[in-house]
Amino acid sequence: MTVSTRNELGTFNWVKPNRSSVKLLGVQVRGKNAAYAHAAYLVLTAVAAFIQMLIAVALTLAQWGWQLLQLIWRLALATPYGLEVLRRKLRNRQIRRTQMGLNSNVAASFEDWSEMKVIAAIALAFIAWGRGRDARAEISWLKMAVAASSEPADLPSCLPYLSDVAGPLSQWHRSDTLLDDPLPILARTATLAELAARQVPADRLPALLLSIDDLVLQQGPKTRLQEQMLTVFCDFAGLRLQETSN
């Protein structure tokens, strides 16, 4: 009984290697030379298979590495946005806590304001509070700026109510406001934003806010506080700021 295997060279006898045979260049070879030829062939075949395996492993690792790099790149691109979202969430929690400690009597009086009064208050707050000024001192400038503006929002309709809202805004601004701490101003902005979300139709609120933002820019570059007020207003009014590319 014997066991043999055929391959490209010929037949290799596993029990009696000397009975193996190979065919080289059309010449049939038997015996020890055939066994040596088969042994060399098996070694070369094993080496070739090992190299193929290494190449396959290397290609697989390269593919996994490329996918890992893509994942890391996407995470790197998303990290600033994620950090900004987290920072705003933490800030908004602080604002919520600060809202509870503000003068509730003044804020409660805003609940009866009409839509136009709310719009007038928002415009005055951004113009005056954002630059550390008294709301009543900005009425004349705001009337002149709105009259000269070509924006289609509802700002002209709110001009008669500026004097009515300036007093409460000034009183609210003076109460427990620290010049070096923007949190009370941001908390008041959040309260106005929540009031606007209830009083101003949702389809008009974005255009209204953009018009107020344009008015702010007419006085010069926005202050850091005005930038913060804008993001807080959007967060608490349920709006989303999105940059547009030119």
C-alpha cells in the first residue's frame, strides 16, 4: 500500500519517495532525483503560499488602516462642532439657573406684551445691552436706522412701541447686572427669546432676527456679547444658525 500525490511536476510517493517521478523539459525522471525535485517544488510552493498570505494580510491591514484613518479624520472634523455643541449645552444650563434668580416681576410683566412690543424689546436689547448702553438712549438712533433700512421685516411696525418697552428693559438691565459677567444679560436674552417664540409667528422670526442683526452691524462690528446674545437667542427661540458660503 502506498500514498502518492500528483502535481505540476509529476507524482510524489509519500511512503516511498524513491518511487516518485517528475517530468522536466519532456524528460521523465524517477528515483531520488525525482524526490529531490518534488521536495524543492514543495518548498518553493510553501514559500510562495507564505508570501501570498503575507501580501493578503498586509493588504487587509492596509485597508483596515485606511478605514481607521478615515474614521479618525471624520472624528477630527466633527470634534470642533461637537465641542461647540457641548459648550453651548453647558452654557445654556447655566443660563437656565441664572434665569431663576433674575427679577421675576419684570419678566412677568413681559407676558402681556403684544407681538410688536416683543419685537421692539428684542431690537433694543441687541442694540443697547450688547454694547453696555441704556435702552432709552438708543431709541432715537434705532428709529432713524429702521426708517433708513430696506429690510422687509416687521421692524417699522414696532417703532411706536420703543418708548413703552425701553423703561422696563432699562430697569431689568440695571438689576443685579455685573459689568464683568455676561451671564445675566444672556439669561435675559434667553427670556426674550422664549417670549418671541410664543408671540412672534415662526415663519417671521428668522427674518426679523436677521434684520436686527443688520441693524447691529450698522453701529460697527458686533461685540462679543452681541455674538453671544445671538447664539443664545437662537438656542432658546428654537432657531438654528447656519453659515452660507459665497
